[in-house]
Amino acid sequence: MAGNTHSSKSIMVVTIVIAVVLIALIVPLSLKGKGAAGSGADEAVEVRIAPVAQLTIAGHEAATSGPRDGASIYKNVCSACHASGALGSPKAGDKAAWAPRLAQGKAALYTSALKGKNSMPARGGAADLSDDEVKSAVDYLTGLAK
Ligand code: HEC
């Protein structure tokens, strides 16, 4: 009888597997049927969300392409050191710390930011910044100390 019990268990397992497979096949089909019946509603939703979807895409492009402005570069890159004065960097907005540096002239500050100076890494460590982007970040950073 032990063998019988075993085989009836196997049959039950097979039955359950088949049932699960059938459900997995039938449920998507029936959902598709409903979707087809209400496809007009689906289109209406697409039309309604379209402006938002397009805005999101446009916003994303604006954030990732084209030159980034000095303020956002400062926030994302330079503030890592300059917000706190880490590594002995002149702290943003600290007039006394910046006065002797500003006295060197903008060109020297641009060169330091582009090429690096002591613990100040070239381009603040963000090698992907263009020269103009680094300069606009210098303008923003030095502007905070004026
Ligand atoms: C890893 C830390 C760090 C980051 C990030 C950083 N700096 Fe600096 N920065 C320094 C340090 C340290 C100095 C002081 C260097 C010195 O005079 O020895 C400095 C100095 C400067 C100076 C003055 C240079 C001079 O000649 O007196 C400028 C301008 C400057 N940083 C701009 C930037 C800009 C713009 C960014 C972002 C793109 C940036 N820094 C990111 C650490 C950093």
C-alpha cells in the first residue's frame, strides 16, 4: 500500500502542476481580452499622461545634456570640500580665506581649478567637466565670498 500512497501523491502533485500551468496560461489571456475590450480607455489614459511623460523626458534631457551651470556644479562637485573647508580648502563664502586668492586674479584661479593645486584636484576631481563648466563653478564659488 505504501507504493499506492506514493503514486497517488505523485498524481496529486502532477494535477496541481497542470492546474497552475493552466491558470498561468488562462489568466493572461482573459486579461488580454478585457484589455482589448477597453482599449479605448487605455488610449485615453495615454493621451492624458502624455504631457507629463514628455515633460519628464524634457526635464531629464535638460539635466543631462548641455553645459551644467556653476551653481549645480558647485553643489555636486566642489561643495564636497569647499562647503566645509575640507583639506584646507578656502571655505565657500569665507571672505578672509578667499581675499588673498581673489587677489591673484581670475585667470590664476581658473588655472588652479582646471589643473589642480596641492590638495585641490584638477577640475575638483570631476574629469568630465568642460573648461567652461569649471570656470563657471569658479565664478559661482568666488562669487559667494564677495
Ligand atoms: C577634494 C577636495 C576639493 C574639491 C572637490 C574641490 N576643491 Fe577647490 N580647493 C581644494 C583645496 C584643498 C584648495 C586649496 C589649495 C591650495 O591653495 O593649497 C582648493 C582651492 C581652490 C581654489 C583656489 C585656488 C587658488 O589658486 O588659490 C579654487 C578657485 C577652487 N578650489 C575651485 C574649486 C572648484 C570650482 C571646484 C569644483 C569644480 C573645487 N574647487 C573642488 C579642495 C577641493
